[in-house]
Amino acid sequence: MAMTALITQDNITQVRVAAELAYRGNGNAQTHANEQELDDLNQQSQKIEALMTRIEAFPDPEARALMQESVQTLLNFYGDGLARILRLVTEAEAPAQKVYDTLLRDSFVGGLLLIHDLYPVPLETRINEALQKVRPYMDTHGGNVELVSLENGVAKLRLQGSCKGCPSSSATLDLAIKQAIEEACPDLLGLEVEGVVPPPEPKKLFKILNQPQEAPTPRPKSGWTIVESMTQLGNGAMKIVEVAGVPLLICKVNAHLYAYRNACAACDMPFDVEALKDGLLSCRLNHRFDAQRAGICTDDPDIHLNPFPLLMEDGMVKVALG
């Protein structure tokens, strides 16, 4: 049999979460059809979860055991079918390799393979591939991340370089590292990270009197979002854009791209389009921040801009907002 363990609600959720993360991770390039497929998957998985909850609530233990065995037998049957499909594809002629690779890249199919213990790429390999995906962003800030250990489904990571102990390390973890790992490893049971410090309480030197207060913006969905017209941004240049309702300042220093919320951390004033000079961002009141060091204030190290992970991938610039 392809399976030995009983399928649980967590297994079904893993498939749905993996597909949703992969869908969001592909940014605006996704089609409406793929969005509809994601909605259908959510509805189906939620219905399965509801039915399994009802089965587990059966007062008759014999009836409950019979229903659970019936569900497990049916899932084993389809698990054997998935295993046979993979075997036939791998044993076919060379062009079938493309089909095989496509199946593995599909988030929904990949999730099904995971819960049936059929996914051919080991968990440790997928974790390292996920970390490799975010290393270019961390490298621009002089940091790195390594996999220390993987035991009993729990991965231990360690932040290195300037990322270790950085006030922005929690944002890096939540927006970049965790997101990449969740997308590639929905079967990971736990994640522990060394070198992360909690974000400091917002500190303002002062507030501009009578400054109009902006309405709070809705929290954007997690995932990488494509930022248009950024690939041609010149070195030493910056651009102010709005992505998914979030005002961003994107600049290029020493051939690396950086993204920050377009608001001075000292006075809340937005930056002008000519705020960047010699790698420093200066607001209208001359509060200065180092673009290459996570937006730290040159006058007060306890104050820093709000950074967002930004990557160049497949010829596109992507930013993580959620």
C-alpha cells in the first residue's frame, strides 16, 4: 500500500495551504482560471475537513471506526494510483521527464504526493532550496541563513552576518524565510530560528503637527507580488510606488535593490523621489537612513525604516508584503 498512516485534517490542510502559497508566490502572473482553481480547492478541502469532523464525532465507536477505515481504504486506493502514475512516467521515453517535472512543480499534485509519502524530493533538500531562494535578498543586507539541523520534522535555522540580532530580522523571517519554506515544505512540523530579535516598539523623534492621518491599510496577502517597471531602475536611483495598497520606496544601491515602506521612521513624513544620495535616504526634515543596512538611522540606531524582502527572479522584481 502507498500509505500506512491515517489521513488527518492536517494532511488535507497541508495540500490547501501549499497550493495557496504557491499561487500567491507567483504574483500577478497568475490567471483568473488558476484563481478559480484555488477557490475550488479551498471549498473541497473545507468540505472534507467538515465531513471528517462529523465522522470523529460519531457516538457509536464501531460506526466511527468503520467510517474511518472506509475513508482510509479509499485514500490508499488513490495513493496506489498516484504511485503507479509516477512509475509509468519515469519508465517512459525521455520526453516524459518534462511531464514528471511538471507534476512535481504543481502545488496541488505535490501536496497530494506529500500526504501519500510519494514526494521524491527529501524534506532537507527542499528546505535548502527554499533558503537558497531567499539568500540573494539576505546577501544584499550582508546576512545569511543556514540549516543547523532537521530532526523529527523540526528544522533549526541560524541567521548569520548582519541579519543576526538585526531589528529587522523578525520581518526577514516572517516575510521571506518562513514563506519560502512553507511553500516548499508544507509537511514540515516545526521551525526554530536562532538570531531573531523581536521588532522594537515604534520610536519617533517627533510627529509633524496637523499632519493628515492616513486610514489604516488592509493587511496584504502573503506571497511575492510582482512590481512592474523596476528592472530598468538605474544604479543610485529610486522610485516610489504603491503595491497592493502599500506605499513603497524602492531604490538601487551598488547594483542591489532595496524596498522600504515610504514613511520616515522618525517623523512619518513620506520620502521625495530625490531622497537617495550616496546610499542614504533623507526625509524632508533631514533624517537619514542607510539603505544597505536595513534602513537604520544614521543618528539613532534604535530607529530604522520598515524593510520588505525584494527579489529579482525570472526577469521580474518581486516583493513580499504580507
